[in-house]
Amino acid sequence: MESFRYVKELVLEKLPYEVIWLNSSGNLVYANEKFCRVMGYSKAEVTTLSIRDINITVTSESWDSHWDEVVRNGCVNFPVIHKTKSGKFYNLEIFAQLISYNNEEFICGVGSEITEASFYKNVIDNTKDIGSVGGWELNLQDGSIIVTSCALNIFHTLDSNDFLPSNIKHQFDDRQKVDDLFTQLIENGIAFDEIFETKESPPRYIRAIAKPILKGHEVFKISGVYQDITEIKQKENDLTLYKTIIDNAQDLIYVYNDKADLLHYSESLVEKLGFTKQELDRLNMFEIDPSLTPGFWKGHFKELREKGSHRLEWIITRKDGTKFPADITASHLKYYGEDFSCAVVRDITARKKHDLELYEALEEIKSLKERLENENEYLQEEISKNFNYNNILYSSASYKKVLTQVDQVAATDTTVLITGESGTGKELLASAIHSNSRRKNRPLIKINCATLPKELMESELFGHKKGAFTGAMANKMGKFSLADGGTIFLDEIGELPVDLQPKLLRVLQEGEFDELGGTKTIKVDVRIIAATNRDLKEMMREGLFREDLYYRLNVFPIYNIPLRARKDDIPLLAQYFLEKYSAKAGKSFKRLATKTIECLMNYNFPGNIRELENLIERAVIVENGSTLGPGNWIPKNEISAFKTDFQPFEEKQREYIIEVLEHTNWRISGPNGAAAILEMKDKTLFAKMKRLGIEKQVGLKSLSNHRNN
């Protein structure tokens, strides 16, 4: 306190400026000598005053706002009008600064008197758009009233008595309300801040603020302020009208600043763009339109500042991702030193419809051209392999039943699973199914899952986008896209990695998939034919093949019987291969010797038709003449080795019946049952199973033992 007293005596008291300290409630806690002398108060009287006693325009709300502004900025400079103890008014320039003393905050105001010229210049410069303000004070003890000239001008009068509560109410349309407010103020000390409409035509709008000044518990003075806000009210009414016009406009109207804040918008944005008002109120322009870039935005406002407007065409994106073309005219606005733009956006979909249709047609042509090129490339590769897909040679009744199944399923879109040993011609069956289906004019795409590297299999099947992974230098269309509308043959399906099986299952169930690196789900109409020489059920038990995928593939199973089960076809097939490879080798073979046919018929052909073809090709190379006789090309050692390990006929028969039953999932009757495959009646098969002791649980155990051996 000693240090503060020293500062007061040596500094503050000697200053040629008025200095006051006020607390957060607006009460004066200190005033220097200059202030007391000018205002006419003693040092003791000063500490009983508040800011509202020396500045009648201040209200509780305006003081709180002023305090917050000083706290926020640290200091504020502004002009004021002070009223002395004698009721005179004079003008000051105040420099207000926040200070802290004894852990309490105060505002220190330093005031210097403004000359009349500078005061009126300041009024002209800073109050052009503010309605006139006039103050008054009524002493209830003696009835005297002090009124500023501005207040007199507001009511077009020179008589201060017109400001008495009993007289002022006659100026307003709602006299009863004015009378009630003044009664509450005088009798109960209740301040008010209201807007009244005058009786004039057209009416004016006057804001009236009045507060009591108490002596003890009694109201002995009333201090008030009047402000003519007719112009402000008119601007508000105009603003409401303009907002109504904007909100009812069919075009989209945006008002935004150079920081991309959306400040106002027409109601049409809600309906046209699909955003709610709550969403629009918190989004900026970049969030509303993700295609905007900082570079474009900077250039947009540069053109607005230089030319006053910017017109352009743009593609507007709705909330749901759909788009429409628009013509935009943006106009530059300058308000309080900030840059704004009012943009009018017009939907030009109708005008652009022809261009959009042309663009979409060109894109479709481009896509079809790319697809056709890929299909042609694929078909050329298939043709170059020179496989014979058009003829399936057979004469045996057992194989005719397999082809009957092919005829039954070909005309449908049913998924087919072809099983059987390696080399039995499963690919030929797939080609036959496709060639006899309604999809025969679309491609048959073949994939051997066993020959594809696992890391490239997903890309090969489903395609990828450029940059999807290291080495993806261009877009690649997958085999499922190439097969759209046609058939895809997945050979060696048992080699498909487990992590890719759900993706294949999705194609089977939903007819859709995602490219690697792509963002758009691709829909396809593809028939799937799968083939395998592996036991998928055993793989399911080992966790190597998904059960749900197996049952989706196994809708129509076809078991392609081994060559040893259709030996009647061996002479026919051997003759076909002889003619084929004789022509290639330039040999003159015409037929097979009877002894050669007998040797071939006695051979078991574990490699099936593929092994037969390879044997004949080798024979054509090493033999000469017009008739192919037996030679070293026939695997005699394998035959003899086989014959040294004969099993009893009953045991061999039992194993074969169990193998067929396992294939049909122990179904005996019906076109796909074991009896049909074994070419016997159901009752005959039941009797044979009973005689051989074949039961389902025993069969499983026996077959398992057989496999282990």
C-alpha cells in the first residue's frame, strides 16, 4: 500500500489528465485530482460513484461488454461524454487499460478533453450508421430534469418538460405500456430497455433505456437514454425482405468470405445439395465441395478483387456424391475491410444434357473397345494353344451317362463342379457345357489356379488399378470382367488360396467384386464352372477349403470317370491321336495293330487320357510304317509291376463301390446316384453292399485305411 500511495502522490495526482480506476462492477475505487476538479466531486464522493453516474449512456450490459473487451485486448481507446456533478456534459478521449493490484483486476481510464472540432469530426467519421442518442435525468425530489440537445431533437421539441414520464408517453403508440414501465421504475426501482413505436405516420422507432438512482432504498433520480433506431429498424425489415427473396430463389445463392467460411445461403441449397441446415451451418466451402483446391480458391478471389466478378462453369457435387453441371456468377463485396463474395449458382443440366450423353456414350465405346481388345487378345492366346474343344470322342455307355449330365445342365446358368482324376478331360466337359449354353456367343475364360503365383492370383482374377501395388504400371482387366456375360472355368479350384476364397464366394452369391486399388464395386453376370482332382471334403476337414464355398460350387456335380472305367473308348481315342500326330510328324500311320490295341486295353492308365495321348505321340516319333504295332513305347514294366500286386476281386470291387459312394455323398438312387454311375439297379447295388459288408460308417473307415495305405 505504501508503494501505491507513493505512485499516487508523485505520478497519478500530478498528471494533467483525468485518471480513474474502476472495478469489474463499474464502481470507482480511485480518481486523481484532475478528475475531481473537472467533475466537481470530492475525493470522498468519488468512491460512492459508478460509471453509470458519470456516463449516462452506459448500461449494465454495455459495461459488461466493455469490461470483456478490455480484458480480451488489454487496452482500448474510445471517445465518451461525461456528465459533471452540476449536470454539464463534456467530451473526452479515453485510454482504458487493464491493471492488476493486490490480486484484483481494475480498469485504469486516462482521459483527455477533446476539442469541439475534433469531437464533431470523430462523430461524423464513426457514427454515420448509428441512430442519434440523447440522454436525460429526472430528479424526483424537485421535479427538475436535465436533457441533452440530442434528446430534444429526437422528439422535435425545445421544452425539457416534454420528457417528464407523464408527458413522454403521449409520444408513443402504446401509451399504457410506457406508463406501466415508468410506474414500475419510480415505485419499485425496476429499470427497462424497450423499443417503442411513435404515433407519427410513418412511425419512428425509439429505443428507451431508463434506470433508477437510489438514495438508500428510495428512488430519487431517474437516468435515461433515448435512441432513434428507425433507420436500423428499417434496415432490419429490408434485410428480412431480402432474405425472404433470396430464400425463395430457385438458383443457389452462397455468401462466403476469402477464408471459405459459408456465411449465408439460400434455402434452395438444402433441397438441391441434400445437406441439412445444421450441416451447412458448420461446413465451409471446401467441405461442401471437395473438388475445390487452395490454389483455385486463391485465384478465384484474386479475380474477384481485380475484376469485381468471376464467371465460370463447375460440376457441383451433392451430399450423396451425385453431380450436376452449373453456371456460377460470383460478385465481389467489400464490408468492413473484409472481402466477401455473393455467388449465384444455376443448374444447367438441361443445357449440358446433350454433352453429358455424348461423353457417356464415348466412355462406353472406349470401355467396350478396351474390353473387346482384351477379349480378342485372350481368344488369340486360346486359339494358339490349338486344343481340340469341339469333339469329345466316346463309344462306351458309361461315358454317355457323363455327357447326359452335360446336356442336362448346359442350358441353365447353374454352377457346375467337375471332379475326377487328372487327365480325364475335365476342361473338355467345361467347353461342352459352355458351347451348348445360351452364353455360347460370349467368351469362355479359362484359369488354371495351380499355375498362377499366389501373389498374382487376385490381380489375374479380379484385375487391378494402376499403382495398386509395386509393379502395377497400368490398369489391368481381370478374368471375371472379361467373362462378363459368358463363362469362366476355374481349373484346379482346390489350389485357390484360403484368403481369396471369400472373394470368389462373393461373386457366386452377389455377382460383384472389387478390383485391387479400385473404389467402385464391379457387377458381373458370369457362369462359373470349377474343376478339381483333389478331395475337397478332405480339404474342408483340414481347414484348407471353405465349407460355404464348397456347397456354392457343388450345385451340380459331374464326376468325370477315369479312362480305366471306360476302356471301350481306348481304341477310338488312340486312333484319333494317331491321326493327329502322324499329320504333325509327317508320318503315314493309318491304323493301330490288333496287338497294340490289346496291350493298351490291358494297361491301367493312371494318367488317363492325357497319358494315352502322350504314349501315342511318342509311338509316332519312334515307329514307322502305316500300322502302329506294339513296341518299347508301351510301359510294360508298369503293367507287370501292377500285376504282381493283385487284390481279390471282392476286395477290389468293395473299394471301388466305396469310392463311388464317397463321390455321390452316399447317394444310391437317382440320376446322380452311385447305382447310375455303376450301371446297375438300385436293388442290385443294395444287395451287393450288404453282401460285401459296406455300411456308411464302415465305408468311411475302410476308405480312410485304403488311402493311408
